[in-house]
Amino acid sequence: MESAAPTIPQPAVLRGCVRTALTISLTILLALAGCRDKSAAHASGVRVVSLTPSATEVIAALGATGQLVGVDDFSSSPPEVKALPKIGGFTNPNIEAVIRLQPTLVVVDDIHGNAAKLIGGAKIETVACAMHALPDIEKALRTVGGKL
């Protein structure tokens, strides 16, 4: 009886597994966020703009959806962010639109170096959160959570 040779996962399969793990993690975090007392978030006075959908979902997972005053054009989760002002796309945020919203904090990605510099020049705090892999989400939750 011949034994079958072990199969080696292909890169596309691994990417699919990572994507599935990220989706499951965010779903769990969003479900847990619904259990958090939202009144504390409103009391902080922090006004947040998110430049990426993943940052918007991190903010929601932290129970701070009520602190969002603007999001990128592609943020659609949780559903209540669809009604918020849009500040442009992931690669082309409208800095003037961001500043008009008078945020106290803007969550950017690692590709937003120039935008972060311009926003910082308007005396608005930015926090950079690169979210490319599962460990990045945990770091973003801690980093953004510490600012809210």
C-alpha cells in the first residue's frame, strides 16, 4: 500500500487562511464591542476621523463608533458609519475635508505619511496603524484604544 505524499499549502491558500482569520477576529471583536458601555466613549470628547476601513472597524471594535466624525469613502461597517461625512479615498484623502470636521484624532495607515504630516501641521493628532496582518490588529487595538 502506497502512502500519499503530503501536500504543501499553496500561497493562495495561505492568503485565504489569513484573510479568513482576520475576518473572524474582527467579527468577534465587533461582537464584543457591542457589550461595552458606550457612554464612556462619548464623555471623552475625542472626535475621530478614520482614513481606512480597517481603522474604522478597529474604532468600532473598541466601542467608540460614537466618537467618529468622518470616515474614508469605503468604510461601511458598522452600518452607522455609512451616514458619516466622507473624507476621500484610501489613497487620496481630502485633507481640507478632514480639517473641517475638527477632529482631535485622525487614524492613518502607514501609507499616509504625507497626509499625517499635513494634518499634524493643523495641530491635529494622528496615530498611524498599519494593518496588514493579524498581529497588526492587536497592536492597532492597543494603540488606538490608548488614544480614545
